Amino acid sequence: MLTIGQLAAYAGVTVRAVRHYHQVGLLPEPERDASGYRRYGATAVVSLIRIRTLANAGVPLSQIGDLLEADASDFAEAVQRIDSHLRDEIERLETSRKQIAELTAGDSLALPLEVAAYLDRLRDIGASKRMVEAERDGWILVAARWPERVIEWMPAKVAELDNPQVVRLYRILSEIFDGDADDDPRMAEAADIMAALAEQAHAAGEMNLGEEAHDDLPHDLIDALAVESDPRVERLLELMRERGWSGWNRMERLVEPPD
Amino acid sequence: MLTIGQLAAYAGVTVRAVRHYHQVGLLPEPERDASGYRRYGATAVVSLIRIRTLANAGVPLSQIGDLLEADASDFAEAVQRIDSHLRDEIERLETSRKQIAELTAGDSLALPLEVAAYLDRLRDIGASKRMVEAERDGWILVAARWPERVIEWMPAKVAELDNPQVVRLYRILSEIFDGDADDDPRMAEAADIMAALAEQAHAAGEMNLGEEAHDDLPHDLIDALAVESDPRVERLLELMRERGWSGWNRMERLVEPPD
DNA sequence: TGAAGGGTTGACGCAGCGTCAGGGTCAAGC
DNA sequence: GCTTGACCCTGACGCTGCGTCAACCCTTCA
């Protein structure tokens, strides 16, 4: 007769595991000796080894009991199920590995590489750290909603950065929001540039985003995000409204200008 | 301002998950509105998306907080750790798949194929179901202790089955233990055959198992197993003792026979 | 006789939420 | 003004397979 420790050692498991199998009814509780110790016979050893064999193969404990009593065809079927479940699990993990492989650096986190490249360009033309982070967060919102489309939009955005007006705009905005003046006079200049750019885009008919325009939520969120990150943005929006434009990222004409 | 449901929908997660992130401190609790509802700004949306991006990549929640604030080198290092952890997990599951692939049928469960083949042969020569199962359980005990050696021993065991005496022995034993007579007269015949076989083996010097002989536990367990599976085995052991042999599976001479 | 090395039950911990239970709130239609 | 359905709230258990205390008892050996 074996003690629980000897039984466990023979089967290569821990004592705790054996007790657990008792608890879940996988292994019957044996008789106790005079001092209350569990005493095991050879049958228990065999049962335990068979249980461990299945458990090592990845079979959930809850199924092992049935499996040990199943006939050949039920057994084969169950094995099939378990195997395909394992395959799914492996695939899930493989996907995870691919995903983290793409998380090489900070910006590409939650963003496609194209957008990360755009943000790098922004940094290059002199946008401040805060500015780039704000842009990044905005694009995260966009990418979450239109993960496919956002990639298509990037070439045009990158091209915009060749426009000296745009470069000047980002530099001014960077300086304004990196400073701590509550009412920087350059804010008016920024608004002027933005209005001019909007005017050009409108004239060129580039202001239509397609069906995405119908979903206001991302745009509203981006506006809100900008204000949350710096309340002075509110002032900038006001200046834009004075110039006949609403919004921050998806500008709309408030009033048609006189001819 | 978004409700928790809108926030969750935007990021593609469940409401419960968001609340969980609050609980573990990953996402800060937002302000409440007049009726106690949580109200989220755009910043929360961005945070949540970034959290999910890492979580989807298999990063444990407990590390996501640090990771979102880490610099590029710490980030890369952490990503390395997580990736190698994922690799280990995948390998574990692959191993499981291999294992269950080998569990095609009942007997090979916890036994190498060689032993399963031996059991099939046993069935072929007319051993009863009970008999084969008893043998199987015995070999499970042996295979658990000497997984390598057991394979080497099988050819000799299979060869034994060509011996008509052995075949007869298994048939008699099958009949005895499939019946319900408490004192089957054929038991003496079985004992005679076993004694004769032991004598032959002893004479041929085949009774040494090598160093394995020093470990009594498996042998004792097999004897116990036999008795547990049918108490009448005890009688058989007694008959063997009368014939000068001890034990059931690893027989030893009790007394040297007179010349 | 005391210490070491077993054994006993009971209970919490882990990871990441899912899923009740038992409420309150909001918007819309009657 | 009332109902209905869709949301929101907190609190708590469940799942998987044990690991790891805690607090205590039993046996054995120096």
C-alpha cells in the first residue's frame, strides 16, 4: 500500500495534483489507514498514469473521465475535437506572434506602418513631440474605424507636407502649444493658413472623404481629443469659425462666401 | 461624451472588459454624470485602443501598463520576452498535438506502440478481454518506470507467444478468471505450466532483468494489481509457492530443488 | 525527546474576463 | 403618464489546474 506521496512520485505528478483529481472526481478517494492517511493500491497507480497521459496530451480534465471509458469510435471522435481545438489555440498564438513582431517601436503601436511613416515625416519637418503625439492619437482613432482606408489616404497626406504652407502651419502650431501663453498672437496666423488651405482644397474639390463622411463619430472624437489635450484648441476652433469653417479635422463651410 | 457601451463598441471590446481594465488600473476611471454613468472622452478611446492592441498581441494585462510608457529599448526588450514566451506556449501545444495524435486507440494509451502490438497478439492467441486488460495495466506500470527498456523487452515477449505452453497458459487463465468458480481445478494446471516455464527460463539463465531487478516497487505493484483485479490470484500465488516459486511476474526460487 | 519529513483539511491566488442577480436610467411610443 | 426595451450600475461567482500558504497531526530516527 502506497501513501499519496509515493503514488504521486510513481506517476510523476505532485501530491497536490492527486488531491485535485480526487476533488474533481477523476480519481476515487481511497481507504484511509488508522491515522487518516490515504492508502493506495496498484489500481490507483494505473488510473493515475492513464489520467496523466491524457492530461499531458492537452485533454481538459473535465473530459478525461468520459474519455477513459469511451469506446474506440467515441474516443477517436473526442480526440478529433481536442486536436482541432489545439490547432485553433496554436493559430491564435501564431497570430499573436505576428502581431507583436509588428510592434517594433512606439508609433506603429495600433497604427499601420504607412501612418507611422507619415508621423516620422511630420517630425522631420519640425513638428514638436506633443504635436506628433496628438496627430498619432488622432490617427489611432481613424485607423480603428477604417483600418483599410487609412492606408489609402496616407500618400496624399505625405504629399501635403511638401507644401510650404503646411510645413509652416505645423511649426507654428508646435510653437504655440509647446509654449504656455494663453493667447498666443500666432494663433491668428495659424487660423489664416488653415482657412487658406481649406479654401484651396475646397476649390480643388478634395474635401470629400466618400461614405466615411457620414460617420461623424471619429471626426467628433478627434476634435474632442484635440481640445482635451490642450484647451487652447478651443480658441483655435473659434478663430476658424470666424473665418467661415467649422471643425478641426474635417472642415466644413459654415456660410458660402459672397462672390 | 461617450457611455461605456459606446466606448467599448468603438474599440471593439466588451463592456465587461472595459470595467475590468478599470479594476486593474489599466484605464483610469472617468468622471460620472448625474446618474452615476461613466462618461468618456476621446483620450479614453485612444488609451483603450492602445491597450487592446497590446492585449491582442498576447501581452499580459499586467505588463501593458508599463509597456505603454516604456521607451524604445525597454519596449523592444519586453517584446522579446513576450515573444519567446509565446514560442514556448506554441511548442507546448505542438507537443500536445503530437501526443494526442498517438492516442488513436485505447491500448496505446499510456503505452508505446510495441506494447500495444504485444497486447494485440495476446488477444489473437485467445486471451480474454479481462486478461488483456490486466496485462495492459501491468505493462502501464512497467512502462511508467522504464519507458525506454520496455521497448527492448517486447520482442522476447512476443516470441514467447509462439510457445504452445504459453498459449495454453493464457487460455486457461482466461477461462478461470472469466468464470466465477472460486476454486477452479484448472488452477493447478496453470500453476504447473508456470512452474515449468520458470524452470526453463531459469535453466536458460533468462531470469535476470539487469539493474531493474533492484527496484522492487513495480514488481510488487504488479502482483498487487493482479490480486486487486481478482482475489483468486492469491490462490494461484499460493500454488506457485508450493512449487517453489515466489511472486507473479518476477519469479524467484524459494528453495533450491534437490539434485 | 526533539527535529525532520511525511500526512491532513481548508482556503486563497492566478488571468481575463463571462455571466448572472438585482437593481436604476433614458428615450421613445402609446 | 405609463410601458417597454436598451443601457447603465455594483457585487459576486465561475472557469482551469493546480501552487502555495496555514495550522495541525503522525511517524521515525538520532
